[in-house]
Amino acid sequence: MLKVTLVRSMIGHPEKHRRVLRGMGLTRLNKTVELKDTPPIRGMIRKVSHLVEVGELRSEK
């Protein structure tokens, strides 16, 4: 699992970046979401890496 936080505002950035952020559930500054670590999610993070902070959550079994 990945912990993704929106740390920079999406104001002034292309609509494509805004759609990616909304698709990940990031709508407000400093909002944090937990997402599964999959290739599509990694690609979304790569597109907006300058706006988000990513951390890895330990998976407890």
C-alpha cells in the first residue's frame, strides 16, 4: 500500500494533472489517501510527482 499526500496546489497546472489527482482521490491540499501499489497507480503518481509526496505503508498480515 502507498500513502499519497497532495503537498502542492493544482492551481495553474494542466487539466490532465487535475484529472489524475481527482482519480486518485486527492481533492484538497494536504489530503492523504491510501492506494494499492499497482503499475497504473505508479504511473499516475509519476505524472504528478511534483505535486505529491509518497510513502510506503507496511502491510500487516
